[in-house]
Amino acid sequence: MTVEQFTRAIGRIIANLEKTRQTETELLAGDALALIKNRVQNTGKDYKEQKFPAYSTTQVPAYWYANRALNQSAKNKLKKKKTVSYREFRRFNGLPTNYTNLTFTGGMWRATGAEIRSSDRLRTVAEISGTNPRAVRLLGFNSIRYGNILRISEKEREILENANKQRVLKIIRGTIGQ
């Protein structure tokens, strides 16, 4: 390869990276969200890989949960109790209580997405956030209580960096082959 051919190849690589950056950023942000959801929902851990505090065992009036039960069995159990803790309420609904997974109906996580916030010639920025007012409110409440629940862990950062490197190398290899 001559210097001139090499220079043209570098120009094509840069053009292809610029052309695909927004799409690749969307994919990477989606991957980040999937990793976060998996960690929180399946392990009950924060970005430092520490378990979230256990669900509350503080007794409150059972009627507080009356309209939130997910099934008839839970409604029947609530009717028999004067007070109930959130942990008991989750158990009544057949939900995990051995670790905090920040999932009741799953609505908060379903309404959490990744979106491009800005993009220019050198950089594209994506943000993971709630996509409707309820999800924004729940994410905010949970982040106040448990810390930034949408923050990636170091392990997840390494996975994402590796995935990004592989995507860039694929573009470079594909471009050089032209």
C-alpha cells in the first residue's frame, strides 16, 4: 500500500466512523441499559456491586397497598391483615424478597430507554432515562433512595469498552478491504 492509498484509506475510515457513530452510540447505550437492568433485576446490586438494602419490614396500614395488589390472592391476604410491610406485600404478590430488584410491575424498566442527546462531528452523547413521567418519577425516587441506579459498574464499563472497540475494528477492517 502506497502512502497515497494509506491516506485515502484513513479518510474512508474516518468518514465511516463519522457516518456510523450515532447508530453505534445508540447500540452501545442500549447495551449499557441491558447490562444495568440485568444486574439490578437479577442480582439486586448497585454499580459498586453492593447489594441494595433489603425491602422494608416496617409495618404500615394494609389498606395502603389495597389498590396495588397484582393478583386476587394478594388482595385476599391484605384483607386479613391490619398492618403489613412492603416485604410482606411483595411476598403476597409472588415477587422476590430475598434481594431488592427495584421491580414490581416492571413498568419502570420497560419505560426506561436510551436516547441520543447531542451529536456533532467529534462526539455523540446518549442518555439513559425514563421515557414517560411515571418512569422518570420512579427512577428519581429510587435513585434518591439507592443512589444512581442507572450508573454502570466498572465490569459493565469494561464490557462496553470492549464491545465498542470491536465495532470500531469491524468498521476499520471493512473499510480497508474496500
